[in-house]
Amino acid sequence: MRSFIHSMLLWLALSVPTAQATQVVFINPGRADEPFWRGYAQFMHAAARDLGLELQIVYAERDPQRLISAARQILQGAQRPDYLLFVNEYYTGPEILRLSAGSGVKLFSVNSTLTADQQQVMGGTREKYPDWIGSMVANDEEAGYLMARALIRQTDSRQPLQMLAFSGVKNTPAAQLREQGLQRALNENPRVQLRQLVYADWNRQRAGEQADLLLRRYPDVRLIWSANDEMAFGVMASAAQMPSGQKPKLLYSALNNSEEVLQARQNGRVSALVAGHFTLGGWALVLISDHAVGLDFAQRGGKDRTVRLFMELDVTQAARLQRVLRQENYGLNFRRFTARQQPAMRDYAFSLKPLLAQSVAK
């Protein structure tokens, strides 16, 4: 609660409009101390500095009521930003849109946008709520598929296999899409039996507690599919605590870009790693910076976009990304991705490749 109050006070203290900078607030659904959301915020701050935007990030600490309360204060307070970025975590997107009515704030959804069912009621971007100007999500379904496919490929193709799957928050579109990708890979590989899928809320401790039971219930499991890195590490910790004669030989997949998981990919603790969506908020700010000066991103690739940010990383790529993430500002010039600097471009080129292409000292 203290970090939430601090975030809101910081936003209120710095919310006096200026003519010099476009003001943007991002309601981060995660916790301030979560490796993924911390890295996500750092990438956004790097982009904002380079693009000349004034960015404030408010953390909801994985509490949907706190998330809605933050949206209410930002959208209905006396001082309002020019733009609000939000995530449809816990399906809170419709309520955020309702709160935005008449606020004059432009909204942009990232990571998880409204589902098709929600849009049947609320309308899409620039429809019932015209100030909801766009959305950008990563290829979550493909991410789930890439992880499962990579795990399966590392096994004897003639032998049947058993798998456990650890997903995130059940009512989060990103988790659901990753599960769909997992199911696509399983459909392609009928020799692999998914014994159980559980929801560990993206949490290491929760996944470990679930694994304590599941690894004993299913002693023949060899594949662990995990929708993020924290849950994979929770299962690893559980497996390590089993009696030496019962410890299973497991292959793990993971998703994210923490220092810990990039190192784990290099030393073989993680067999399949997918990363890239930590850049999504920063790329969204590129679109916002163009929109703020009258260059509508909808004319350059559309107002709603799914970007192929997720990549499967081999050991060499994991090491390179680890070094890049240690660099100040990631070595990127974010302005070069804007329509301001490329007025003839037809679409934005967002991917993980610019980071992997950086020249870094070993």
C-alpha cells in the first residue's frame, strides 16, 4: 500500500501541465519489485527520455481494486495527463474506459487489450470511446507455442512424454493466449500428454507450492511449461527439495528477460526461453510521441496492432541480450523509430532485433 500511495503522490506532485512535454501516465498492473515489470518500466523510461515525454508510472501491486482506484484519480482528478496507458489485467479495461468518459485524456491499451467479448459491449478503439485511440499487444499465442515446441524438440521423438503447465492469472488475456499456443503445440505432438495445467498467478512461491504436490502426483513428468520465468524458478526450487532418489530430470521453458533467467538459459537450467515483450511499453511511447505532434500511427500500420516481439533465444542470444540490458538506455535511439524521423515509412518496425544487434562490450 505504501508504494501505491507514494506512486500516486509522485504523480500528483508532478502533474502540472507544461508546454514543453507531453504528459503520459502508465498504470502498471504489477508490483514495483517484480523483475519483469521493473525491466518493463526501465525500458519505458529510456524511451520517454529519448522521445521528450514526461512519463509517470503508477503501480497497482497486482490488486484490481487499487488499479481501478488509480485510474479514477488520474482520469477524474483536477490535473490530468495527455495520455494514459493501461493493461486489461483482471479484465479491468471496460471500467477504465467508463472512467475516462469526458476526461479529455487519450487512452492506449498495451500488453492485454479488451477481449472480443468485451468489445462487443464497449466497442473497439475510436468507436464508442473515441479517446481510446489504439492498442498494441505482443504475439502471446506464438510465445506459448514457441516454448512448448522447443521443449518437445529436445526429447526423443519416438517416446511418449508427460508435461505439467504453469499459467499466470486465469482472467488475463495474455495468459489465455499463451495457453492457446501451448495447446497448438500439443495438438501437433500427440505423444505429449499434458497431465495438468494450474494457475500460479505469475508467482514463484505459488508455483513452488503447487509443484510440491504435482511433482509427486505425476512422477513421470519430464516437461515443465511455464508462462513466465518466476513460475519456472518456483518449480525448480520444489524439484530441488525432493529426496535424491525421487528427483525428476526435468526440462523447463520460461518467458521473460530477467538477469536470472537469461543466465539460466546460458547455463542450461532453462532449456527453452522466449523474451521480447518487456519492450512493448517503450514502443507504445513511440506511437504516442508521433500522435502528440499530429502524426497518427493509425495511418502507418493501423490503430490496433499485434507485434511479433517474442523470440526464442538461444544461448548466444541470451548472453547478448543480458549485456545489452546492462547498458544505459540500451544503446538505442528511440527517435529513429518515429514517423517524425521517417516521414515516408508505411509501418513501424518494432522487434527485439534492434537490441540484439547492439554492439556491446563483453
